[in-house]
Amino acid sequence: SLSFSPPELSVSLLAVIVIVCGLALVAVFVFLFWKLCWVPWRNKALSSQLAVLRSEAGDKGSMADKLKDTGAISFLEAAVKISHTSPDIPAEVQMSMKEHIMRRTRIQRQTTEPASSTRHISFKRHLPRQMHVSSMDYGLEPPPVAEQPTSIGRIKPELYKQKTVDTEDPKKEAEKTCGKINFTLKYDYENETLTVRILRAFDLPAKDFCGSSDPYVKIYLLPDRKRKFQTRVHRKTLNPTFDESFHFPVPHEELASRKLHLSVFDFDRFSRHDMIGEVILENLLEDSDLSRETSIWRDIQYATTESVDLGEIMFSLCYLPTAGRLTLTVIKCRNLKAMDITGYSDPYVKVSLLCDGRRLKKKKTTIKKNTLNPTYNEAIIFDIPPENMDQVSLLISVMDYDRVGHNEIIGVCRVGVNAEGLGRDHWNEMLAYPRKPIAHWHPLVE
């Protein structure tokens, strides 16, 4: 018979306990592996499959929307795509469907081109070459442009552009003041004489190295620049007191069209005199009661060069929408700047038809010899279709004819939708009252 001693029995029991504990640990390890690895991997696979199914459903929905929104051509492309994936559709059916759709689109594209006026052929010939405008077909409707969908959250870079601080506005530069000047005006009705009395100036800028200036004043009664007066020079002061009077013989009916021009200079013995600024009094009758001496204060406007009055031009504008005809009648000019040694000019007027800054046509008047106040009464005609009136403008140039050298520009003015001031107003008035000539005086500029 077998008999186990107590030590052997204890060893066998210990081995059994170790084996049982090992099996329990293996079971725990297997359970943890299943929980940590197998279950998340299975959930991830299921979610990816669901996402694929949703994306396919979304693509099908967007494809359906595209098929609803597209026209005959997209329908033809869709039919071709379906034919590639569906071999059951016979080839004869596909060809007949294609021919039917192409015939339908060809019928829709047929348009009739109305006959245009032969007078506008040259204008239409210039436009596509001179300007690259895609809508100049004159009768053919432009192809429809697909509208881009707008999104509320889209970023617009133009809204975030910042103006540079270094560059100053030229208008603000021109509006800088350089002190003040005090003068008086009085008109003698019996002698028909305007008396200008320059009293004083304040807060002039320093032009010398010592922090002072040597100011004096030039006086003109524009547009006459031949008669010029000048005050005495006051040494080393920024607040001079002049108290000097000057007399201009001028008829009373001309006062409304004359301008008082005061130019303040800094005297320099060894170099050119520096200009401090200027004052221009536009209408003498509106600013003061000339029957008695009236004191006037004005800001001295900043200027680097002495402004010169170039004169004025009068012309009328008339447009006939039914005929597409624009007529500019050059009537006359007055007080033009003298360009010759004799003190006169040989002026003529050149009118240029512009479109987006490019000259399409130009026409000229006759030349008037030895005069600063020429009279023309000459009509200049341009053929412009009504649909192009908002794209064109006119540049009117008064030229001085020179037999030997080059013709010089006395002054220019511009009229059109994009012009400034009176040029824009004159153009809009012409469009508002068609078939009616409308005349205005226009000042000439450099």
C-alpha cells in the first residue's frame, strides 16, 4: 500500500494551488484583452462602415440635386454616364437620345441679330480693338453668367485692406493754411475803380534759417495778369503790417466775372523768391458791399507755384438717342493765356472721344489768329449708340497753333459720367434733356 509522508503531501498540495492560480491568471488576462482590444476595434469598424454609408448617401443626394439643376447639356452627360454603368441600354436608344438633346439645344441657341445703323460701324470697329469689352456684340445677347453662391462666413480680403499712413491725400495737402491775411475792398462808382488795401498778415511760416521771413504780397485782378501790383518787403517778420492801397480800373458789369488774386512771397536777395501761399476771392460782389470799405479776413492757402488763370471755353452738348448722335458745338473762348511773344495766341479746339482712357476719335476746329477771345460756332459730331453713352467721355483741349514748332496746350476740360464737377453735371444734364442743346462756360485747367 502507498503511503504519503506529511512533507510529500504538502508539496503536492502546493503544486495544485500554483496550477489553479496560474489558470485563474490566464483567464483574467484573456478577459482583459477581450475588453481592451477586441470590443473597441469592433466598434470602430462599425462606425467607419456607417460613415461610408452616409457619405455614399450624401453623394447620391448631391448627384440628384445636380441632375435637377442642370440643363440639356448636363442631362446628356448624365445619360452618357448611365450608359457606361448600365450595359442593358441599347446603343440605338442612346444615339437617338443624344441626337434629340442636341437638336433641342441647337433650337434654343438660335437668335436673330437685328440690323444696326451703318453710322455706328466705325464706332463698333474701334471698341473691340481699342478696349477688350466682351459685351459689344450689338444684338447678340451675352452668354448667361452662372451666379456664384454666396456664403455668409466667406472672408473678403478687400474689407481688411488698411490705408498706408505715410501717403497723404493731395486734397488735404492743398488745403493746408499758412497764416491769415487782412485786406479791404471798395469800389468807386464814379471813376469805375476798385481799391484793394492790404492791411496785415499773421502767423506766416518761417522760410529763412533764422526762423523768420521777408514777406511781400503780389496783387492781380484776374483774368488780367498784365496789371500787377506789389507791396513793399518787410524784413524778418512773420506778422507784417503793410497798410498799402492799390487801384484797378474795371467797369462795374465786369466785377462779377473778375477774381482777386493775392500771392504771398518770401523775398530772397540771392536766389528765387519762395512762394508762401495764395488767396483767391472768386466773386467780388457776393463777398462784400463795395459801396463802402469792407474789411475781409482770409486763410492763406498752401501753394508751391503761383496759379495761372488759363481762361474759359463755352460749348453746348446735345444728344439724339434715336439716331445715336452726339453734337458738341464749340461756341467761343475768353481770357486765354498768351502763348506768343506778341501777347496773343493762335488758338484752336481739339475734341477727343475717350473710352476707358483710350482715344477712339479726335476732331478739330479752325485756327483763330492773334486773339485771346476767339469765336468759333463750329459743331463736332460723334456717332455713339445709346448703350455706350455711360462708357465714353470727351476731352476738350484748347491748343495754340505753332507754324514752326509743336502745338502747345493752353488748357483742357473734360465732360462725361466719370468727370468731376461741372463736366459731370453738364453731361448728366444733356442726358436728362435729350434733343436740346445745353451750353455752359467751363474753366480750363492744365
